Amino acid sequence: MNNVERARCIIENFNRCYRPAGCCCIAQTNVVPGNMTIQIGTVTTGAPGSAAAASITGVSPNFILNLTIPQGPTGPTGPIGPTGLTGPTGATGATGLQGEIGPTGPEGPTGPTGSTGDTGATGLQGEIGPTGPEGPTGPTGPTGDTGATGLQGEIGPTGPEGPTGPTGPTGDTGATGLQGEIGPTGPEGPTGPEGPTGPTGPTGDTGAAA
């Protein structure tokens, strides 16, 4: 017996005990007025296995029937019904709060190289960075073509005199020049010192007798 059947049984028992005036079906016991009304009040679910209970409140001819119907045992699971039609898509809900950033996942494999995009507009000239270290001297390139002679620059100031270079080798004796004119006789010089006496000469021959 389900809950509806229990409620119907309680109402029928009430009707058997409380008949309206003028009813000829049974002996007139517990007679109530003909304009009696019964309204369902509270319906409480009792614990499984407990007895059903009913109470009547109110003032004649308006009565209120309060029911306590125990919960029946859980029936067997019915078969799964067919899948219903997909309902319309609901409105998009409000954006939830930003969740915490999760840990960085492992780096995936490198994807294929995409096609080259269009060249973008030239950006602004950045500041000149610091001069990097001087790189190694590269190999000497081929001699280029001689360029056109430039304009004569201004003569620079005379530099300081350099040190005297080593004496060069003596050149060949030049040809004898022409005899110059005899110059004037110079003053007589002082008498020189007397020279040493020379050796005695040989004796001459004896002269003839006078």
C-alpha cells in the first residue's frame, strides 16, 4: 500500500465514523452537520516501518485532517528511460574568478616551420649600444681599384726636425776645377828657428901652386 492509498483509507475510515445529518446508510452515530468540510492539513513522512497516523483538528463543520504516513521501502531501480531531446543552449554565465597559475608543463616537441610572414614596418632607431670588444684581424682582402685623385689638401705645419742620419759613403772625386786667379801676397811670416848644422862636406881638391 502506497502513501496515496493510505491517505484514502484514513479518509474513508473518517467518513464511516462521522456521517452527515440525514444519512440513512447506517445508524446515526457521531452525527455532524450536512455542510461539513474536510481539508488536508499537514502531511508528514514518518520513519520507514512506523505506523500511519491521523489527527483531526478544527471546529465543526470545518475540519482539518493531518496525516503522518511512513516512508515506504525503496523500490527496485526502474529501467533507464530513453534519452531526451537536447535542450536549447543556456545563456553564457558570468566569467569566474581567475584561477591560480598551474605549474609549467614539459616543453613540447618543436613544430614545423611556418611560412614566412610579411615584413613588418621598420621600427624606430634604437640607441647605439656600447662598443664591443675588437675582433681578431681578418685576412687581407684583394687590392681594390685605385680611386680617383682627391683634392689637394691644405699644407700641414712643418714637423719637428728629425735626428741626423748616419754619414753616407764618400762620393767619387769630382773633376779638377779651373785655376783660380793668384791672390795677393800675404805678409812675411816670422823667422823660423835655426836649423841643425849639417854634416861636414868632403875635402876639395888641392889648388895649383902659385
